[in-house]
Amino acid sequence: MAGQGSPITGIIEESEVVIDFGQYEGRTIKDVAELDPTFYDRLVQERDSGAFSIRRHRDKTFRLFMNPLSKVDH
């Protein structure tokens, strides 16, 4: 994704963002793209809906958090 960024994480590398919910909790976005392309595509589609957000955790990692009111199946 050199030059254009990630469709989910923007300018943050997908290998640097850890999912903090559901069956892929603890895996990076990059891992999920390889393990479950369908779920990855759903995350891409939901990016602008407010279904999730990326935050910097206390341990300085980036985490993808799910909005508890989201309708994304996780």
C-alpha cells in the first residue's frame, strides 16, 4: 500500500494496528486481511460509518475499537 495508505487505517501501517474486539482480537489488520478477506472488506466498507475507531493505547500500540452500537458482525 505504498504511497496511498490503507483503506482502513489511513496512513498508519496495517501491521501496526491491532484489533481489540471479536474473534480477531489481538491480531493486526494485516493479519486479518490475509486470514479473512471478507471480514477485511466489511471493515473497509464500514470505515466512514463510525462503526470503529483507531486509538493509541496506553502501551503505545494502535488499537481498532468497535463502537458498541455498531451493526458490524464481530
